[in-house]
Amino acid sequence: MKEQVNPDYYKNKNIETYEAIKSQLTPEEIIGGHRWMILKYVMRMGDKHGGSLQACKMDISKAHWYIEKLIQYFSDLESQGYEIKQADNVADLFKDKQ
């Protein structure tokens, strides 16, 4: 079975797994999740399948898929007038908002 960027088994007739997960998260969690996945695929580039060029290309394609989703998400937030405040440090992202 050939590896795919967004395999069919992540989709079903009602909602794609990606959309189902996203619907349960805050904007900050969605952004963090995308960052996580982008870094994961870039950092492990080629580690699977013997480090072949095809394996490297697949990992970078997966990172690209998440980058494109993140760009679209930022555009959607922007069109809704949503603003994300920059945290001074990572811990600030998890503090209760007043």
C-alpha cells in the first residue's frame, strides 16, 4: 500500500477526521496542533522507509499539507476578526484568560 498525505481512512461519509478533531479545539489549540504536526514531519523527514528520497518527499508533503491548512485557518480567523495575542512565554498560553 502506497503511503498518502491524507489517506482515505481519515475520512468518512459525515466528517473528515481532521475536521472532527478541529471542531473540539480552541483556536490556540488548533494552531498549536498544526505547528506540532509540521515540526513532526519536518524533523523526521526520511526516517521511515529507509530514508529514501520518496520517503523524504512524503514527509515534506505531509508537512506542506498542514502548512496549507494552517494558512487557510489563519485566513478564516482573520475574516472573522479574531485576534491572537502573542504570549511572552509558552506558559502564558495556558493561563486562564481574564
